[in-house]
Amino acid sequence: MIAEIAARRSIRKYKQDEVPKDIVRQIIQAAALAPSGKNRQPWRFLVYEKEAKEELLARMEKGIFREMEGKALLPESAYGLPDAKNTLRIMRQAPVVVVVMNPGGRSPFEPLTNDERMKEIVDSLSAGAAIQNMLLEAEHLGFGTLWIANTCFAYPELMEVVKEEGQLLGAVALGYADEAPGARPRKKLEDIMEYRCEASCTDKSEQK
Ligand SMILES: Cc1cc2nc3c(=O)[nH]c(=O)nc-3n(C[C@H](O)[C@H](O)[C@H](O)COP(=O)(O)O)c2cc1C
């Protein structure tokens, strides 16, 4: 296994140092090398820093506030709002926030046909592969990251500020880590994998 897979952690504390532009480019180049369904490469990466990032996050705050106090679009997910506020605080601290878009995607608040839903699943998986490449490349280069889906609580507000067609899939916070968290728990391999084949190919360790 490559060392970066084991060493990567979600980083929720960042130093204030800027991230050099060539590092950001290298990380997004890693994303661009990901596999994608039909090689559609259903992604665009919007790099936010400084005032632009502040404006983006002001909109995210507005959306979280609307979910709490106004017309909630995700009422059954309200339990996640305290975590979303914490994510917002982390995004404010991180020097770079990369918004990940699926340019051909539709609003999650619109109905989809079965065909559209299938395509969207494939495109979301493809974008996920690209994001994971970003996290691993950042780890390789000595930077910390946080994959963020809590943008969902401010979907309309964020779409208004990014001014792009498509679907906003999430974001990645990037910067120099100011913490070194230990590994978070993972499910045991026995609980997540199962061979489906003849008895002859059963894992030898299971036969003991
Ligand atoms: C699709 C996705 C969305 C996530 N969204 C958030 C988020 O909005 N806020 C946050 O703090 N962490 C978020 N995370 C990070 C997870 O909480 C983290 O990956 C998990 O707890 C395991 O910790 P580790 O990444 O350090 O191994 C997200 C991770 C993934 C893959």
C-alpha cells in the first residue's frame, strides 16, 4: 500500500501560511489524472483564497443560518448543522478552499429520470476518485486536507456565489496542518469483505 493512504488524516487545524500556487496546481493535476466513467472527467475545481474565500464562506454561513432559522431544505439532516458550523470554522482557518463542481450535474433539489440518476452516480464516483487523488497528492507534498460535504446545507447560497452551471459536489480545505491526529477507527476487513466463490478459494486463514 502506498504510504500516503495510511498516513493521510482529515485535518481540522491549519497554519496561516499561504499555499504556493504551483502546489495547488500539482494537487489539482493529480485530481485530473483520476479515472472517470466514459472518461467524462465530470469535474471543475474552483480555488478560493483570501477575500474570495471569505465571501464564499459568508454565503455558506447564510445557508446554515437559513437551515437553522428559516426554510430548511434538508430538515431531516438538521442534526448535522452543529458539525456544519464547525466545518465552516475550519474552512475559514484554512488558507485554501477548493470547491468541486460537476459541470454536467443537476441541482440535487430537482427530480431526475432513472437514466439521469445513473449517470449522476457514475459522475459522483468519478469526482470522488479525483478528490481522493487530491488528498493523497497533498499528503505526499506535506499538506493537510479536509474533504467537505457540509456545503450541502448552503447549496443555493453557494451556487449563487460560484456563478457556475452544474452541481456543487463539495469542497476540499487545504493548507499546512497544525495538528497531527491519530488514525480514526475503521471497520474490520472481515466485516466489509466477503469472497463469493467456490469453497476452494476460501481464505486459508478462515479455515483455521
Ligand atoms: C464525502 C466526505 C464528506 C466529508 N465531509 C466532511 C465535512 O463536511 N466536515 C468534516 O469535518 N469532515 C468531513 N469529512 C471527513 C470525515 O469525517 C473523515 O474522513 C472521517 O471521519 C475519517 O477520518 P480520516 O479522514 O482522518 O481518516 C468528509 C469525508 C468524506 C469522504
